[in-house]
Amino acid sequence: MATQDLLLLALDFGGTKLSAAVAVRGERHWLAHRRVPAPPGSNAQKDMETMLALTQDLLTTAARPLGAVGVSFGGPVDAAQGLVLLSHHVPGWERTPLQQWLEERFGVPVAVDNDANVAALGERYLGTAQNVEDFIY
């Protein structure tokens, strides 16, 4: 299968919701998307279990090989290390090696960054900041 046909998995760990989606590289729409509210009293382990369930459902539905994973995390992240430093909303995320864990789980490259940084990249490459030399997000 050609590289451009592989699935891209997008995961968003937020304080109020968890979202997962799959797309094909170069496409501007999701093949499938799942979103659930974060349960009250959640913690990192529950968030990961919920996200893995969403992911399994998406990957089964899409029925294509996975090529890469991108993670948006609602809190401080060391993107170079793929390390979640902490969550201001959900306990148990302190110094979590999320990139490493997901790479071991899925066997594909994973990138992890703060949700605001990821949103700015989305605007730069797919949104209103396309063809703009400088912008502030």
C-alpha cells in the first residue's frame, strides 16, 4: 500500500473531552471521528483506556493500515521528548512518556504537542493562515 494511503490517527486529550479521528494523508476531511466527554473524576489511566477504545473502534471501521499518530494534549508538553509534563485538569499525567507509550502500542511514528500549538499548525497549513508569512495564534 502506498504511503499516502496509510491512515493518520489524530488524538485530542482535553480536560472536558476526548476525541479521536482518522484521515488519509492529503485529504481535508475525516474518514471517521469519535468524541466523548471526559468522565467526572477522571485520571490519566481512565483517559488512556477511553482513548484506546475510541481508537480501536476507528481503526476497525477504517480498515486500513496506520501510518502515524498525532496527539494534541491540553497541558504543558515537552514536544521534543514526547513527554506530557502535567495536566491542569486531570490527575496522573505528570511526566508521562506518551509518545513512547503510543509508539510501542501502535508501532508507528507519534508526535505529541500542546493543543494550542497543534491548533496553530492547523491554521497555518489548513486554515486561515495559509499563504501568510507571519501570524499570531
